[in-house]
Amino acid sequence: MKEPKKTEKRRAVRAQLTVPVIYRPYPGDPAGKRDAVTSHTNDISVNGLKLAVSQHHPVNTKLEMEIIFPKELGIFTPARVIGNVVGSGNWKSGGIVDRFDRIAFVDVDKNAQLLILRLVFEIMKRKAVKKD
């Protein structure tokens, strides 16, 4: 007997995707230093992503980030930390030890949303083909 599928509670579908991200506190935000940090995503949707971090940012910290997609131009977008995740069991590499910030995009333009949506569905399509 098959187990019932869990219902998705998010507003948008997320795809497991690891791509580089360069981020720093948003200009004008009182949060800490202004040096850019290079990290990576764990998953992504049109509304946000899960960002690997060595130290959590306070919730509501506004970030400026560039997401580097393969074969595409990077997307520049303001974003806000909306939560923290520890112990997800997904990553343990370099200075980043199993620690993520949940990030929501702020004012993402339509072209960037379409790029992310296309990428999310392409990843989902590949996974469905592998299962068959």
C-alpha cells in the first residue's frame, strides 16, 4: 500500500538546486559588515531560497544577493531573511556546517521570476524522468 503524499504548504514549488550566491547586507540596513560573502543555495523557488551560511543572520535582515545560474546571467535581487534552519542533514562542507537561512525575495522582476520558474520545473522534470 502506498503512503499518502504530504501536501505542500508553500505558496510555490521548490526545487533542490545548488548554485553560487554572492550576498551582503543591503545598503542602509543596520546589519553588520558590508563585505560580500560567497555561498550556495540548497533549494529555490520563485519566492525565495534556502541559503547555506556559516552563521545565521537575524530574521528580517535585508540582503542584496546575486544568484549565479548556469548558462544564464545572474539575478540581482533584494531579499530578506525569514527564518533559520539547523540540522537539516543536507550539507557539511568547508566552513559551512549544516546551517541555512530561509530567504524571501523582495521586488523580484518578472524576467527573474520566469527564469527561476523555468529552472524549477526543468529540475522537477528531470527527477520525474529518472524515477520512471
